[in-house]
Amino acid sequence: FQRNLTPLNCLSKTNTSSPSHRKGLFLFKGSETEGRADRDGASDTEGKQDVPEVPVPADDTPEVLNKALSGLSSRWKNWWVRGILTLAMISFFFFIIYLGPMVLMMIVLCVQIKCFHEIITIGYSVYHSYHLPWFRTLSWYFLLCVNYFFYGETVTDYFFTLVQREEPLRILSKYHRFISFALYLTGFCMFVLSLVKKHYRLQFYMFGWTHVTLLIIVTQSHLIIHNLFEGMIWFIVPISCVICNDIMAYMFGFFFGRTPLIKLSPKKTWEGFIGGFFATILFGILLSYVMAGYRYFVCPVEFNNDSNSFTVYCEPSELFQLQYYVLPSVLQSTTVRLYPFQIHSIALSSFASIMGPFGGFFASGFKRAFKIKDFANTIPGHGGIMDRFDCQYLMATFVNVYIASFIRGPNPSKVIQQLLALRLDQQLHIFNSLKAHLIEKGLLPAVEEAA
């Protein structure tokens, strides 16, 4: 208050009758008023306090790397730190793939929880001085509710035989949506009861913050798991394309970047964007060719009743069988032998290169809004987990929509699941209707003769 009062006292001792002095006094008061309005906009009228900035995470680079790279400039030091940690993360990714789809699913869940924690922590840091009651508890409770709903739906859809065999699981599956709604309603009532005078607006801000975070993080991670159950290739190729694009765009931008791409990310360049695009397309085609030949990667994840385990063994569909394709006459009608999935990988790679970076731009805008460099300092040189997965969630939605639109047809196993859930008289009615339809088409007698 005294600092703000001093310039006013100085102005009062001068000749304020002149236009220049009146203008200066007006600008000073105007800026003071605008600053006060900005501060008050983040709080209720009953309690006007400054919104604290998010604390800047400390440098978490291992001491070994700091000593080894001490002679380099900050630019090249960051390059080596990012490179070494990137290779370590890729190696860890390969190890997880080796462990199988169920371990992959658990890793996706862990990444989801960590990303949720990083975003919620930013919200908590911004409004920490207000001591909002039950904010963290309710945020984690809603995360639990949403995960229960989504994972329950997934288990029921993909592992119906396992659910029907166990009585507790069958009951939970039958009333799953009602239980999920009851859990959410409980959290909703807890939030209403936690409302406190002078903090109403902020509490509703954070209620919305939590729900938007759930929408972005949990929903997208659920779609990633759906893609995984269609076959690990639908999980690995899209994720790898995003990783490749991120690395190659960084490399091309580091060595050749001159033209800025977008103001939200000043370090992004057109050279990196274009170079990353062509490198990712080539990488996607080659990786798809390697993976499409292995049943371990192309088969859907299913539950085997005989072995009581999850299996990935099947007869590969036409999508993963080599076929001949004739290239356009411009290329002298060259014939090539490809997997049909490789053609689909071009669409996946293109999206990862063109639209995927917008997930990163969105995250950059979010960080600029709160004046932070990274979401956290979990990975030295890279920031938080959310900094590495900001493009992956957008990619997961595209892959899920792509499979539903161009790949997946009617699933006979799910139709049978629906039939088995009906009453016996309804099942008999459907059986008679189907039998009459097959007889009319002339298929049933042929089947009976063959039998």
C-alpha cells in the first residue's frame, strides 16, 4: 500500500493542472484499477486476495548427468539430457510390451493417475491460499468413480464369459451403471455440503477444473485401453508414431529450424514440423510391416475359459495378410506386396504428424496461462508425465473413432452376450425367428445336410 501511495504523493506535489500530468495520473490510476480488477476476478467479492503463482519445479537432472555435461552450453546440455532420457523411456516401453497386454493396461492406468495428479496439483497450487475444503479429497473420489464406471464397462464388454461365471461379478455387471451413478451422486452431494461462504465461486471453478480434467485424461485413457484390446498393434503403432514425430520434429527443428511455427510454442518450427511429418510416415509404414507378421501383436485380447488366462492367439484377419497392390501408372505400374494395415498406418501417421502436435500446443497454452514451464519435473529434460502424453490422448480418440468407422464390423460374440442376457422365452423367440429366416434363405437345409 505504501509503495502504491508514494507515486501518488509525488504526483500531488507537481502541477497536476497541466494536461500531461493529468494524463499520467489517469494512466497510473487506470493501471492500478485494472490490476485490482484482474486480481479480484479470480476471487469472490467477499474475500479479495492475490492468486498465487504456481511454484516453479526445481531442476531434477541427475547429478551424474550434470557433472558429465558440465562443459556444454545449456542448449547442448538439454539436447543430451533429453536424448539419454528418451532412450531410457523407449527401452522401458519395449520391456512393457514384452510383459504383455495386461501389464500395458496397468501402465496406462498409472500414467492416467499421474497425469491427473499433475493437473490437479496445478489447480491446488493456484488456489492454495484459500484452503478450499475437501478439494483434493473430492477430486480423487471423482477419479475413482469415473474409473470404476469405465473399467467396469470394459470388463463387461470384453470378458463377458468371465463375468458370467463368477456370481459377484455377475451382480456387479448387472447393476454396474446404477452403482456408478450412485457413487457419483454421493460425491456430488459431498461437494454441495462442502460449499463455504466467501469461497463459492472458487469452489465451483475447481469443481469444473476437476471434471474437465476427468474428461480429458480418464476418457482418453479408457479409449487407449479399448484400442489395446483390439490388438496391441492398434496401441503400439499410434503411440510410436507420436513418439517418432515428437523426436524427429525436435531433431529437424534443432538442426535446421529457422521459421517459427506457432506463437504458443516459440521453439516449434516449420522445418521441424515438415521433417517430422515425412519421417513419421516412413516410420509408420516400416513398423507396421514388422509388427503385422506376428499374431502376438495383431490378435485381440480374449479370455480363455480353459486356461483361465488372457490370450492373444487367433487366425489373423485379412487386414494382416500380405496382398499385392499395383501402384499408379506414374510409377510404371509397379507391383508391391503389403499388409492392408500398412495403408491404414499412413492415416495414423498423418494424424500423429499433423493433428497430434495440436495436443502439445493446447498444453503449451495451458502452461502459459499459469506461467509454468512444465506440468511437473518427473522426467529430467522432459518435464512431467503430462508433458510427454499431451499428444497421446488426442491420438487415442482418433484411433478409436478410426477403428469404429473403417475397421470394426458387427461382433458376433457381443451379439451372443446380449442374447444370453435375455429371458429364456425371449431367447427361444429369437431362435425360432432366426431359424425361419435361414430356412427362407435356403441355408438351413444345406447346413442340416452337411451335418
